[in-house]
Amino acid sequence: MIRAYTQDLKHKEDELAIQYLPAVKAMAFRLKERLPSSVDYMDLSAIGTEELIKLARRYDETLNDSFWGYAKKRVYGAMLDYLRSLDIVSRSSRKLIKAIDYAIEEYRVLHDEEPSNEELAVILGEDIEKIHEARIASSIYTVMPLEDQLQVGDEGLALINIEKEELVDVIKTVLESYAEREQMIIQLYYFEELSLKEISDVLGITESRISQIHKSVIHKIKESVGA
């Protein structure tokens, strides 16, 4: 009798997970839209599904009246943890990413467009494959929460001892120094989770310009806390 009850309960919990599988797949698809082609949608979906099943099996409806409200943030967090596990920002790639960003800004001033990987390889005297890998790492890294981007790496060491509330105040102050349209870019990217292409379509700004504003915001926040 007890065994039959336990099996029935497990079946009920799995059915709860199945009910929200389309939501997990949609979440994985939305995240994938913001990532380079090297990241597989199926991997993101599998990670999210695995987390969903775990959450369904330990869900207590007496404590949480909405399963998806309880699970959504945790499922998304599992996908981000998977991206973190890719070790996308090594010490050497951080240096190269910074050099690439600087070279792109200089090139844009002179040519009013972004250089190709081949042109960057020539400018920086680097192997084109390393340029390609560094730009992939940079693309993956930009979907991470702002706190992640500010804490990772040598430049983020100054942020370790800063209270979260203080960091929020710094971010707000930095954003206020930008024009309304530029604030909207950060809002759409981090809180509405739109892709660069979608933001470009909404605001009529090029994807490269949106990327440039994003990096500028991160840099100003780090400067503001002495990083």
C-alpha cells in the first residue's frame, strides 16, 4: 500500500514537471537567441528539464502556491550555472577580450564600423582562432547577471567587499548618467531578456552600438567602485 502510494506520488510530481516542459523549452530558446552558435540549445533545454524534474519532486504546494513561480528562477539559474561551467573567461582570454574591445573602439572611430575577426587578428598580431574563441567567450559572458560580470576576474576583486545594496545604488547612479534610450537598452537586455537583434529592431540602433553601450556601462560601474 505504501509503495503504491509512493509511486503514485512520484507519477503526480513527474506530471507536474511535464506540464511546464514547454515553458522550460521556451526559456532555453530565449536564452539561446542571446548566445553564439557554439552553445547548443539542446544542452540548455536538457539542463533546464533536469532541474525542473528535481524541483517538481521536492515541491511543497503548501509552501508555494505557484509551482512555476517557485521553479522559474531556479531553472534559469541552472542554465546559467551550465554556462559558467564552460570556463568561458580564463585569465588569458580576459586580457585578449579587453584588447579586442579596445581595438574595436579605435577601429570604429576611424572606419565607422566594426572590424572582422581577420582584421582584429592582424591589428592585434594574434591567431585568428584565438580571436574567434575570445569573442565567443565575450558573447556568452554578456548574458550573465550584472553581478557576475562585475565580480569575475582581477578587475572585480574590489567588488568583493561591497554590500549588494551599495552595488545596486552604484548601478542606478551610473545608469542615470546615460540618456534615456541607453538606459532602455540595459533594461531590455537584462530585465526583459531581449536579444541584441530584438533591441536593434525596437530602438533602431545597430547591434554593435548596443554592444558598445553595454560594455561602457560595465566599465563605468567598475570605475565607480574603484575596480
